[in-house]
Amino acid sequence: MRLFRAAALSAFFVFAGSASAQNALPREHHNVSISTGREGRLAYYASPDAACRHGTKPAIAILEEPSYGKIVMRPERLIATGSSVPPRASNCRGKFADAISVYFKPAAGFHGSDRAVLRVDFPAAANGPAWSLVDVIYISVR
């Protein structure tokens, strides 16, 4: 019984530690409207190099799946804006960059609100350190 309690207590601290580390990350919040029955882009992220060219793609993890649809990710070449690039690449905003786009496909016939939470890890590069954020996306399907 003691061994079970010790294991459970250890697991609690491991999970509590990972949750507090996740909460320490910068958080972005934004709203996206999508038409019923159509796939729509929620966000996109790029990690260009110092010359605003190809960089290592950011890693995107889904922390909270939407309840009424599915997430699809695909590579695209888009103009870097806002939180789509890490702070070290702010000089690349307004320029084309290779990105990973995150799309939402609502369930058939769904109308209403949903939410997705993503963790984005931008890798270290010659133009700066690694950087991460948690992106909370509120989805309105009309």
C-alpha cells in the first residue's frame, strides 16, 4: 500500500510540474469564424532564418482538441504576421515565409462555438533562441 501511495504521489508531482511549466509559457488568444461545412484556417506559424528564408519548421502540439470537428495541418508559403513568427524573426513580418497552417474542419451540420489549444515550439536558429507559446483559439462556426 505504501508503494502505491508513493507512486501516486510521485505521479501527482510530475503532472503538477508539467502543468505549471505549461502555464508559464506566453499565451495568445484569438477568435476565428468559419462557415458551416467548410474547412477554415485557424492559424499559421513560421520560423524563418535570419534572411527570412527557409527555417526549421515549428513543432505544433494539440493540447486541447476541438469538440466538434478536427484539426488538419499543412505546409504553406504565407506572409509572416503577428504571433505567426517568434520574436527573433520580427524583421520577417510582412515577408513570405514557409509556414505550417492549422485548419479546422467542423463536424457535419455543426453550428456554434468550439475551442482548440495549441502549443507551438519555435526551434533555436542562428538569429535567436528557441521560443514557445500556447495559442488558445476560439472558433465560431456559422
